[in-house]
Amino acid sequence: MCGGGGAVAMSVIGASGDPAAGGVKAVADVETVDREAVEATPDTAPTIGIDLGGTKIEGIVLTADGRTLVKRRIPSPREDYRATIEAIAGLVGWLKAEAASQLPGPARVGIAIPGSLAPATGRVQNANSTWLNGQPLQSDLTARLGTPPRLANDANCFALSEAEDGAAAGARSVFGVILGTGCGGGIVLGGRLIDGPRGIGGEWGHNPLPWPRDGETPGPLCWCGNSGCLETWISGPALAADHRRVTGADISVEDIVASARRKSDAPDVRAARSTLSRHASRLARGLASIVNVIDPEAIVLGGGLSNLPHLYAEVPELARPFIFAADRRIDLRPPRFGDASGARGAARLWRTHRER
Ligand SMILES: [Zn+2]
């Protein structure tokens, strides 16, 4: 294939007029393209990974050894299922065109989705992008792309990516957590993603907050219909909502964190620190319940809240009283690939065994 060339920085800005973009409106983004020669046989050919998020769709072309050939991020259509299909198809078309010389034969496309496919019906379930729920996403994408994509829950793709060559590379058992607008989880054992016959392997966000304390029951009403789900306590919006309930101050997670870091003993600073402490305690209890069931070698945090450094110091200590073992340590790690792990893991759906 084409030879030579190392990493080349390429900027694609406002490329909506580009015929190769397939009508996709691009947002400003800087991309790194590695055009080093790739041996493109069917087994080692690069694969396409798409991460369908609530606000953006990220696409990459990933080589078998984990190099990104090309990537792009576009806005996610909201509340519009057909527009979502078209946006994904446009992005896949653009990626295929960009990496055409290194993608022999039909492109292999993996897609990380919010929620999951119900194995019995092939329809989306449990997505907090609720306009996807009940839709036959797999068959509609197969018709639109002309080739069947592999779909998996976004937290599962995150866990797969971080277990394969990310923060938990080398660990035999990995629990991956996404703490963002929601709260997802994924389990990888011996390199295999655990999906389960219901398609909910690794989901933990809609279990109740364990070892509840005064004021924590029944807990906030969750969009799933139950009350007190972990997601209503430990996601980003849940952290801000908890601060609002306790203090009356309606401020963002970023402002809560900034306030807690101020060198001051003012009431609002102490209140922000208390909010972060309650959140860390709840996350610790939630993770302890996972450790007591699957005993993972490593736990990797992803999503927006994984950028909070205090979690890695405090959560393992706060979890200790709840670990049912003589060795009460847990190995909690920040992600290596962060936001990119959804798309990287999706591309890896073609290189992994999945257990049902
Ligand atoms: Zn719930």
C-alpha cells in the first residue's frame, strides 16, 4: 500500500461542501492522521468505529495494532431517528473515502450506542437518547450502509478499548465505567466483552445506591421509572442536582469543583466540598458492590467526571469498608484514551469475542 509518512496533522474545518463528506456537516476539529503503510488483508485490515453520543458522533478508522488513520467528529441530531441514521451513514461514507486505499472490500463498521440492542428483537432498549428506544437500528443501518454493522453499548465499547490497549491493558478482568450525562458500565473478561442474553452485561447504573444512608432513600426519580438508581446519584447531572437540593444553588459541576478548590473556608466552598464528598462516597459504594460480584483486576473511569483527580485518591479508601475480602484494595484508573475509547472500542468489535 502507500508507503512512508509518519503522523501528519490534518485539520478538517467546515468541510460540509466536500462531496466526500456525504452531506455531513463537519464541526471544527483537528485530526491526526497516521498514513504509515498498512498491510491490508481481510484479517488485519483497518476497521471503522463510530461512537453515537447524545451531543456528538465520533468516527475513526483504526488499524489492527491500534493506530488511528483518520477521525472526525460531527454534531448528533437530537430527537430525530432518521436524521441519526443519515448522519452515521454520511460519516461512514466520509471515513471510507478518506481511508479508501487501506480499506479493501466491504468496510467493517462497529458502532457504540447509548443503551443496547435487545437480542430477542434487535431493537434499541435503555437509551437515554430516548428517541432511539424501540427502533430497529441494526437493520436500518444495515440497509443504509449496505453492510451489517456490529453494535454494542457505549460503556461496553469503552471497557473493551481500555482493556485492549488502554489504561487496563494486561488486566484479565476489567470493569469500565462511564460517568457522564448518564452512568454506564462494561465488563471485559480475558479479552471478551460480556454482553449477556438480555444485552445488559455490565450495566449497573439502574441498580439502587447500595448501603444507603439517612436521606438517601427512596432517592430521586430516575428516567427508567424507578427511584434511587445509581445514575440519579453519581452521573454529572446527578452531582449538580444533589448540590442544588442541599444548598439551593443551581450551578454546574465545573463550578462546584472550582468552588471546592478555592483556598477559603467560606460556606459555599465548604458546601461544594461536601457535595464532592457525598458523590465520592456514593461512587465508592457503587463500585464496591461491583467488586463484590465480579472482583475485577482493574476499574477504569471514563466520561466527563473521570477528569476529577480526587476520585482516584478518595474512592478506593471510601470503598474499603464495603469490600468483602481480606484484601480491600481496588485498582481505580483514569482512562488512557478518554473520549476516543467509545469509537476505538466500536472498531474493535470486529476483533473480539463476545459472550452472551
Ligand atoms: Zn434508573
